[in-house]
Amino acid sequence: MVAVIQRVSSASVSINKSLKSEIANGLLILVGIEDADDQSDIDWLSKKVSNLRIFADEHGVMNKSVLDVDGEVLVVSQFTLHASTKKGNRPSYIKAAKPDIAIPLYNSFVEGIQNEISKEVATGEFGADMQISLINDGPVTILIDTKNRQ
């Protein structure tokens, strides 16, 4: 799994010009799922993201997690994170998992984050054409690939 984690002061997702989900202070997580992903990737990434210390403490140092600041989380599936641009100018998405594999893993990841932070997680809609709005706070943007844990 590949995840782009953005610390936001607000974020929302709309589908067909209709608001689907929105959050205030917290994390926007764009997640890409590949065929090789399994429950161990979900468990590791859920815990890692929930405990990632990227929020400022009272001294202005990034020393607090989304848990510590009682932040919200918005998770959006994004297969394009697995784009390969090695050949030509048209990206290939061959590594991205097909819906029959990706949807259950995506739902399991959302559930994993919910369990870690003990609150409802906002989501996009798998496979939909979505418009994402955000105010990146910092900006702070972190890229995590579960296949590169060491």
C-alpha cells in the first residue's frame, strides 16, 4: 500500500458536486492498493499513520499524533498512486489492484484507522470521480509505502 498523508486544517470530498465527507483539523490520507497488499500492510499502516507525530506541541515542535490532538481523518482511495511512468508518457496502472481485491482492503484500512483512533473516519467513494478540497497545514505531506518498512 502506498499512502500520502497530509496534515490538514480542513478537507472535503465531493461527488457530482455533492458533498460526501468533510473534516476539520486532522489527516487526509490518499491510499493506493496493489495486488500484493494484505492484512499485514493494513495493520501496520493503520498503526503507523495513527501514531505519526506530525502535529505541533506547545513548543511548536511536531511531536503529537492525530490521536493526541483529537483530530479527524478522511481516507480516499487513489489507484493513481501506483502509476508507473517508466515507459512513454502515458502512465501505466498495472500494479494497482482491481476492485475485487482493492475494495475489501480499502474498507479494512478504514476500519483499522477507526479502531486506532476510536472515532468515525470520513471517506470518499471507491471508484467514483471525486473532487478533493483541502487546506494543507504546514504544509506537511508524508509518503509511506508499506513495502519499504525498514
